[in-house]
Amino acid sequence: MEENKVIKNNAVTAYLLFLISVMFLFAKSEPNLNNEFVRKHTKSALLIHLLIIINILVFKTYGLLGSIFIMGYSLNSIVFSSILAILFLMLIFGAYRASKGEYFNIGSIFSAKSSKKLLNVDNDGNFGEKDKLTFVLAYIPFVGQIFASKYSKNENIKEILKLNTFVAFLSCLLFINFYNNLNQVFILIYAIFVAFVGVNLFGKSDLIVINLPKYFSFSELLKLFKVICKYMKNYISGNFKEFKILEQEQENIQKQDEIDTYNKTKDLPELKGPKKIIYFPIINLFFIFFKENQYQIHIRNALTISFLMIITIILIVFGIIGKNTLILFLFPICYGIGNLGKIYYKIPLIYDIYLMFNGFISFFKRSKKTISEKRKEVKEANFKIETKASEEENTEKHTETRNIQKIKKDKKIKQEENLEEISTEVEDKIEEKSEIEK
């Protein structure tokens, strides 16, 4: 692995333009260009650029297969676009390997390996007829996901399922866009390949495996997306980390999550309902009412698929999307059924959507609870204010009553005093009059 950043940057630059790769290839005097790492990447880049030029000349300039039309599109345009897309992906992949300091050649992208000393799908040792059938079934779209997913720790099964899923996805895209004729040709070619693999395996005990890049796997693409998001977040926040470190961290997080999920669910009670219908869309909605059990992760996966399918059906009814889109739900359903024995298995993207829905519902519940608590606090505050106002009003009334009573009492006392004075004066006058008369 190359560690020199200048050399790695030069290797990445070779993938940018055809002329740059030619110049790098003939640069003999510059040590940062004339070394094994840069030259290998330069040769790979030059070959890809040449294939792009040949693709343009054959299918665009000379119009090979241009007279054949499929659903209104010329076959040469379809082939040209497909080859060009693959070649650009190869350029990106090569530049990515160069940035990581890893070697790259065209053969490392699509390589077929054949071995007579294969491992059993479960453990080490020679495999029997049942294992051979498992390998062949793994090649069949949707069937392989159901019957071979539980053996995905086996590297051969893992690579076969990757190819299987990629082929099935391309076929589904053709089906959704109504390229039925092209889809039939594509399926026929793949069926011939699977038949060849089966004959080779049962006849010679020799298995052919096509190694695709790991990013042809949807789970790896989703993992890459999460790593890129973290990479950009760290870059913006100033807490920068190398991409490779973040990749390793994400890998560790996923492994730890599987362990934690398994430990949390293994001691839960067994599912009392029928396990085999967990991934039957719509029908599985009654699992909403089940309490926590060992299959709660699978139930969450399945319920999310059902809700997404209901939304899709509504969109189809209103004519927003085509009904052929429903075929895409076969991917998570088949993977879910195939991994039903793994109580910790979270379907990529589907479980992320569940977490998003669950987070939204939790936020709504928290908001509702907060609003209820605030309303209760406001009511209590209003009650206290009203009580205090009532007490103050009663106090004022009581004080006013006491003042009135005091005034009346004082007035009465004053009247009594006045009467006494008048009475005294009258008595004095009577006495004076009596004395005068005497």
C-alpha cells in the first residue's frame, strides 16, 4: 500500500483525462510519476480511456446496431450508454483505490475465480450435493436471497448473492420502464450463464464466482452514504477524520449494533404467532398488537415494508407512479425471509426508514406531552391567580365591613354622648329654673 500523498494524488490525476494518462505514462524523469504505483494506475486509466474512445467510435460514429429499435430507442444508444456508464464507474473506482493507496487493475473489478477446494457453506471441508444445489440456487434472482442468505458469511455465497441482486435489480429497472424485449434477452443470457455454472459445478465440482466491487452491494452503498455524510459533517465542524478511519468506525458500529441487538432480543419471549408470515405484506399488520418478542426486529422490518407498500399503492391509484414499481418490494421481502433465523437482522434502508418513522412518532408524542404539561401548568397558574384574587377581594370586603361597623359604632357612641350632653344641659336648666322660682 502506498503512503506518499504526492504519489497517490498523481495516481488519482491519471484518471481525469486521456492526455494526462498518456503524459504520465511517458514521464521517465520524474520520480513521483515514474514509479510502480503511479504507472500501474496510469495503465489502467489509459486502458479505460481507450475503451471509452472505442465505444464512441463503434456505437456513435459508425452507428453499429443503430437500425435495431427497442421501445423507440435504438439498440446502439442503449449499448453505448450502458458501456459508457460502466466505464465511468470504473474510472471512479480506480481513482478511489488510488486515493486509498491501493493497487488497481481492470481484472480486479470483474474477476472470475474457479476452485476445486471450496469450503462447505457452513464450515470448512469438502461440500456435498446439497451444498452444490445451494450455490446454484444462490445465482437465481429472489430464490437465492431466500435460500442462501443465511450462508452469507461464506465468501463465495456472498459474492454470488451480490451478482444475483445486481442482475435482478437491472432486470427490474428494465421491467419498470417497459423494456420487455431487452429484458427477455438479458434474462436469457443470465439463465444460460447460471446453467453453465450448474453444469460445471455438478460435473466437475468446479464453482465459478464473479467478483464484483463491494459497492455493487446495496448495503455497502448505504454504508458508504453514511460514511460520506459523517465525512462532510466532520469537515464542516472542523473535526476532520480520514475517510478510511470513518469507514472502519462505521464497520465497527455495525458489528457492535448486531451484537447489542442480539443480546437485547435473545432473552425476550418466543413469538407466539406464525413466524413464516412475518414478511407477508399487509397480512402481517396484525403483528402490530404483539408484545415484545425475539422477532421484534423482523416485525419492524416487515411492518415498514407493508406501510411503504400501502403508500406505493396509493400513489399508483392516483397515477403518480406505475404499478410495475411494486416489483422492487421483492428485494427486502426475500432478504427478510432468507435471514429470518437471524434475530438481529435489520434490512438495510428499510430499518433506517423505520427508525425515521419511529423518531417522528416519538417527537410527536413528546411534543404532545409537553403541550399537555404546559396547559396543566397554565391552568394551575390561572387557578392560583383566581384564588389569590378571590382571597384579596374577600379581605377587602371584610375590611370594608369592619370599617363600616366601626363608623356606625363611633357614630352611635357620638350620638349617645350628644344625648348625654343635651340631657345634662336640660337638667341644668331645670335646676336653674327651679332655683329662680324659689
